[in-house]
Amino acid sequence: MSGEFTFLGDRLNFVKAHTKVTLSLPEPLLRRFRVYAASRNESMTSLMVKAIRALMDGEPDREKAKRRFLGRLTEGRNLGTHGKIPWGRGEIHER
């Protein structure tokens, strides 16, 4: 089997079977999830696949943002002083 089927000129890719997993969910959440899936005419499995993919796809953005933030912390902001402080403590805190 090549993994592809042809029917009336359309190309369908062979889909591998899903692996079953067991989840432990609070009963009220499970009830709401069933109603949610049914109201959208989707299976709970397809909704879980979408949710997990969205979480996984969002991870690179989160990592990029974290690296940018940490880079700003180590580099500091450009205050136009070129790393030198032209004033002394006495000038700031006149007594």
C-alpha cells in the first residue's frame, strides 16, 4: 500500500490510526466538554487535537519572547550615557 488512494481524480492521504490515551477529568468539566463538542458537531478527539496543537504551536512564540525579555535584562536600556554616570551622589541628594 503506497499510503495514497485515488477516487474520481481526488487524492486522499492515508491517515495513520490514533493512539488511545486515558485522561482523568473532573466530571463537570467532562460534561461541559461533551456538550461543547456536540454543539459544534465535532468529536471530543478532534477538539483535543486542535487544543494540543494550539498549545504546542504557541510554545516557540513564548520561547522567543522569553529570550527577548532576558536579552533586554542583560543588555539594559540605552540611556545615552554610554555606560558612564556623569553625576555623583551629592548632586542627586543635595543636603
